[in-house]
Amino acid sequence: MSSDGRNQVEMRLDERPGALVAVVTINNAPRLNAMNSALMDEFVEMLSPLSANAELRAFVLTGAGDKAFIGGADIREMSALANAEEGRRFITRLHRCCDAIRAFPVPTIARINGLTLGGGLEIAAACDVRIAVESAVFGMPEVKLGIPSVIEAALLPMLVGWGRTRQILLFGENFSAQEAHSWGLVNELVRDGDLDDAVERWLDRLLSCSPGAVRLQKQLIRLWEDMPLRAAIEAGIESFETAIRSGEPAAAMGDFLERRKARKTKEA
């Protein structure tokens, strides 16, 4: 909550047939949705109970207004940090926001509607899918402000490779949405007026999948990121066993076989 009592993080639940989709908006448009300490705390507090909702199938994250997704961490607050201890607390708050997204049990979609800089790019990188408008601008300008890019900037090599990561972090220059898409950082690039339709298409595809399997897959992907190959394979075997035990695969495969049988009968 801001100093004037205004909520800086808004959330709504969209009801779909047999499912819920959470849409969370960073609401600090006058400051290009910059992340200050109060906003970061509010964000993490909101996600904690939300992640426990068993009916939830997806989480869409965006920024208020049409200028920025998240313009970064609040420079005014960072410039006033009095000592190293305060600096550690501030950057740890931002890490907790990214970590809460990565640990979220269902797929997360970044709806990128504008500037995505610094901490905003790290938050976008923490999401599973990134959909951006053609006018969006990306960058990690920290080295121009006397600090290195840290915390979830460590995700960038997995997304764009070490060469692009070095370019982005060492030179601190902004890059276009078209470049972000060609590098693999953005999954889909759309015209400004088509962003919501594109998000809906991704949600439709996601909701056509078995919910339990998607949750298990999200959990497994997160584990794989920190595991050597042998342990990752063993974790996959455990996940497969868990899926079979749930009964969801038997129902889903039975439906698939029935549809295939009906299609063959019709074709005959």
C-alpha cells in the first residue's frame, strides 16, 4: 500500500469453466510501475494465499496503464539507501517477488505492455511465458546507475544465452521488443491493440491441458533448474508416479482413445 493508502497491487479472479485465472496488476502507473519496498511486500503477501487456491489454473501479471509493465526498482528509494544493510534488505525484497513467481504452482504469463527495465525485466524473466507489445522496450540499466544487475538477472543466460546476457548486463543499453523476441526472451510479439487477445489464446491452450499434469510439470521444471541430470531424471520418475496415482492420466487417456475411436468410426 502506498503512503496515501492506495493499493499498489491489484488482483482479480476470472472464472472459466471449471477453472480460475488470477490477473495481478502492479498499480504504480505515475512511477512507471516502479517497485518500491511497500509494493514489493504487498505483492509477496498477495501471492502467498493465492498460490494455495486449488482451483487456480493460471496467473497473468501486468502493469497498470499503457506505458510500462514494470519500469524497474524505485530509483528514488534506492538513492536514499543509507548503508549496505539497507541495500541488502531492499534487493532481497525484490528477489522475494521473483522467487514467489517462480515458485507459483501454476503457469505464470507476463503480459508486457510497455517499459520493462531492471527489476521489471527480472520479474518478467521469472515468469513462464512472456507476451509483449511491439512498442515495449527492455533493458538492464543498472551499470549506468553504479550497481550490477543481480538476483534473477541470473535467469537470463537460460533464456538468451551467455553472449546476449553479457551484452545486456555489461553495457546497460535498452533493446527493442523485436530484439527480445528474436533472442528468445519474448515468446510472442503482438501489435499494441492485440495484447489481450494474445493472452487469451495462450490461456485457452493452457486450459485445454490436464490441470494436475500442468502443476506437476511446473514443479518439475523448477526442480530441474537446480539439479544435475541424474537427479533430474529421478525426479521425473517420481513425478510420473505421482501423476499415475492421482488417476488423472487414466481419465485423460481414456477420453483421448474414445475420441480417436469415434473419429475413425466416422471416417469409415
